[in-house]
Amino acid sequence: MVRSVDDPSLYINRETSWLAFNRRVLEEASDDSNPLLERVKFLAISASNLDEFFEVRVAGLLQRIEDGFIDSGPDALSAAQERELISLETHEFVQEQYECWNKKLLPALERENIRVLDLKDLSPEQEAFIDAYCEKEVDPLLTPVTVDPAHPFPRVLNKALCIGLLLKRKRRATGTYVGVITVPRVLPRLVRLPSQSGTDYIFLADVLTYHAASMYRGYDIVSVASFRVTRNSNLYLEEEEARNLMESVRTELHRRRRGDAVRLEIDADAQSDIAERLRQTFELEDWQVFYTQGPVNLSRLFHFYELTERPDLKFRNFSGRELRLPASSGNIFDELRKRDILLHHPFDSFDAVVDFVASAAKDSNVVSLKQTIYRTSQNSPIVQALMAAAAEKEVIAVLELKARFDEASNIEWARSMEDAGVQVYHGLVGLKTHCKLALLVRHDPDGVTRSYAHIGTGNYNPTTSRFYTDVSLLTASPLITSAVHSVFHYLTAYAEAATYAPLAISPVDVASTTLAHIQREADHAQEGRPARIIAKMNALLDKNIIQALYRASQAGVKIDLIVRGMCSLRPGLAGISENITVRSIVGRFLEHSRIFYFENGGEGEDQVYISSADWMPRNLYERVEVLCPLLDPGLKQRVKDEILGAYLADNVKARFMDPDGGYKRLPRRKEQRPFSSQDFLIALAENTTGVEIPEPVMLPPRRSRGKKRDTLALANTL
């Protein structure tokens, strides 16, 4: 009897799944096979991730509880139950972070002659340096406040470093006051000290603790502690009622900086009186207060990496291979008329995408450019090219104002582009524009007017492209470019096409197309035909897709899921998901590409898609996304063999998910050599590899209730 897939116990809670992902990031900080300063950076990344988790997920959860929502996810947990889970797991996680810092990284740094000093450890020369530093750089920027009826508690901005003090007036015998120093963001949180040997640092919070007495003359300082408040950073927009979306977003951004507090971090040795006063001031519950056994803001450890010039303690420099055109092609357009081009970033340089847009902007034969922008870099060469082209060509940009934490930057870009003559649109009301599309129309020298397109899985950001893995397709295929035209009509006019084939778009048909493909694999398996799914993404949360995967597994389909972050599916459950394997790869580069493979009965009928969308409800129903097939057989083969094959063979950075939601590395057999997919792809890009991809790493065999077949056919082609 086939088990039902509706049981809530079959689904892992979204928030705990995310925390499990961040724990994998923290594991990289503890992994001594990584260079030391990279380990420090991984710890900082885990802290930055946790900040966003509280700003967005915890804040949203608390808002739901306050508003009385009783809805639940596939796991059937109420919001109150989720809050209890988060309380327990986040406190455990923060403890693990500081154990990593204090017991592993600090001693390792000291062994490398890189020291973080306490005030008691300073030499006379360093004390003199701090005195001069405070006088020249710090004092002019600080405004110490003593809280009393005439001086209310200052408005503490989101994630700002603050110093809290418990004070007594020297001329009064009774009563204590709270003092607060808000530290401007322009001051570095890590100060490098003069040193005769090695590299010495001190945290700015310690400097200010040292300097506090000079700012509060007339008081005795009873206690002093650094603290930081995290605030709700969600935007609450009524888009249907907004007369101008840009102005609405700008107004909400101002409010967000002052949103409700959701977390307080404070020094572990802070006196209980000052901690309690702060808790009450910010109206927090006890579980929202985190006592830190070290710097209250571990994300500032990024500065160690930036300030410490020790290349021997960092990953070796790597630059992706450049796209080189054959002599027979005078430019990228000549080449695209012959073939599609697939780029795998950062192993293939993102410069090819920048050059595609920049060359189009300069080319007098190009008459129109259209571009979506979700996130981009501060000095984006792509946006600069669009603005330069606007004087002579039709240039349209669909810019997403609601890209979280990039809203202010995107507002500035929108204004600059409009001033330059670019027609700027902000997508569709109620939907974020998350697809990555560029489209240009060109009068080619042969007299034919053609369209050329770029479709990607990642943002148009040359900076993040160096450490995010993504896939780009450059094509002149009339089938695809015609569909991309239709997508832009949808974005600028809400004009729906009869079909977007061969593309699928959210919220129209990505979900239905995906479900149909999964069901087709299940049908093939039941008929005894080749059936396999390999899906690489950032997150898997959609209940409908998870249920379809469970049913496909029950039918006998072999399913390999490469999910970097959240995954609500439970693999390896007898009668449910015993044919499903879930692995997560966390390494030097952030795995960001979305790639989907369906065997489709074999014999050359297999299909490979790239997409901007994860299998999450927001991507399938609340955003405009694109799912694009690779039509070129050679490119499909490259994705199967070189990209997916490498990830499935990884036995160094891959962690496998247990049915209970835990992750672990599988022990290597004696005859197995270590194989890191990212290291392999770097070596391949540098043309220094003679190493073949081994067979995929497999979990121990599981008894299948469906029809059996050889599931290693893909590996045999490698």
C-alpha cells in the first residue's frame, strides 16, 4: 500500500531548515582544511546570515503572532510553536559561534602572530595610539547621552553598535542613570594597532569602553557594555493603493530603519541591571536577548580578512576564463548566429555578459535594448552602458524596487537612468521581477533584423559574480528570443501571451510545467522506461512540488536533489522518498545556480533547464521568473557531465541530508580520492586539471518499492 504524502510529519519546518543551512556555513569556519582567514570570513557570513534571519523571518513571524494569524506551513506547526523552536535553536547556534571564535579561531590566529588584544594587554605605545585615535577620529563623531526626563533614550538604528553604561553621579549618593553612546557607522569596528611584531587589532567597542570615562566626567561608571539591536526590516507596502511605487518604497525604507526591535545582543559580562533596562526599553522578551562571549557583532570579522595582508591564509586568487571568440567571428553577434553560448560563473568570467550589453550599447546596428535588474553593483558597468546607449537607442529597464536591502540603491539607479533617457519600469503590482533577462534587437549586416538574448540564473552584478556560482545562456535562437520579447511585454504592459514556449514563466506556468515534468518521469518509471531527475537549487519548500517528488519516488524515479539551503522534503523515508537523495554543497563559492535535468525516457529525449526560480512558493507564485530549456545538445551534455556530474561526485564539501533534517558528510572509502566539485571546476577553468570526475557519491542502497533500473547511466558518460 502506497503511503499518503499529506502527513505533516513528512515536511521539515522552513525556519529550522534554514538554521541547519547556516550551521553548515559555521562548520566551514571550524574546518581547518580551509585557509584560516577564510574560516574567519565563514564565521562572519554565518553572523550576517543570522542578522537577516532575525530582520526578516523572525520579524515576520512575530508580526503574524501579533496579528493573530493561525495559518501554518506544510509541517502544521503554529507560529507560536515556530517561535519556540527558533528560540531554542538560535541560542544554541550563537553559543556555537562564540565557541568557534574563542576556542578555535582566536588561538589559530595567535599562532599566526595575528592578535586581538584586550585593554589589559596594550603596551604603552598602543595606549598612546588609542588616546590620540580617540581624540582625533572618535570624539568629534560621538554624542554621549545620559537618559533622564530631559534626555530621552536615543533612537537606536538597526544593527548600530552602541555602548550602554550604568552611571552614578559623583555628587549624589543614590540613584543610577543609563548612558548610551551610539557609534557612527563610518568608524571602523576593528582598529589596527601599532606593533613591533606581528599584527595587532582591538575592537572599537573596547576602545570606547576604555574611553568612556573621559566622556562622562562627573559620573562614576558602575558598569559598561556594548550592545546592538536588530529591527524588523520588512517593507509593508499597499501596492494596489500606492500612487507612486518609488515614493512608497522610499517612505517605507525610512520607517524600516526604526522598525520594532526583534533582538538584543549584549556583552555576556554586562551587569544584569543594565541588560534588564535595555530589554524593557526595546520591549523584548527574555528569549530575544543574546549574551555574547565576544564582540557583539561577529559579522564585523569580515574586516580581519580585508585588513590582514596574508595571502598564505586565504584562498589562492582565481579569475574565471575569458570568452574567446574564434577568428571567423568578428564579434559576439557573429558567433551567436552560429551557436548558443553557455557560461558557468565564476569559472567562466562574467565579463562576457558585461561585454554583451556594453558592445550592444556601442553598436550602431543595435536599435533596442531591454534589461531586467534585480540587484547590481555600486558602479554597475551594465547600467552605465544602458544609460550611455539611451541617447541613440530605445532602452528599457525593468528595475525591481523591492529587492530586499537593495531598495535604496535601486531607487538611485532608477532616477539616474530616467535622467539619462532610459525608460524605467518597476514590473507588476504585487509581483517582484526576479528573472534575469537582457534582449537586444540588431540590424545585422546581411540585412536581417535579429534579436539576441541573455538569460541567467543570477543577478547582473559583476562583483557577486566572482563568488556566486550561476549559469548564463547567450542565444540568437528565434524560438527563445521571441519568447523573451513576450516576457518583456508581460512586464511592461501586463500583456499575457497565449504561450511563452519554449520558456515557462512565473506566476503563469513554471509551477505547472515543473509538476508536469515530474509526473512525466513518474509515468516513465511505471512503464519501465528510463526516469531520473537531478535538480540543483537554493531552496525546496513548495508543498505541491515536494508531494510530486514523493510520488515520483514511489513510482521508482531516481531523484538527486542538490539544495544549498532550505529543504522541507525528507529523503530516505521507506515507502515515501527512499529513491530521493538530498545533498548540500557549501564551499568557497556560494552555490546559486538553478539547473533542472529530466531524463524523459532517455534516447536523446532528456531535457535540461536553467532558471532564476527556486522551488519555493514565492518564486512560483509571487515573482516573475523564467525557466529556460537548453536547446543545443552540446550544451546539455556539458551541463550533465561537467557541472551536475561534478556536484554529484563531490565527497569533500557535500553533506547529505538525513530523514530527520540533519546533515553529515559521508566517510570516504579507502579507495576513494578526495574530490571537491568547486576545486575541480577551478582547475578545469585554468586548464590545469588532468583529473576525471569520479562516479557520483551515493548513499547506501535503499530498498525501492518502484521498478528498478540502472541509475548510474549518467555517471557512465563521465
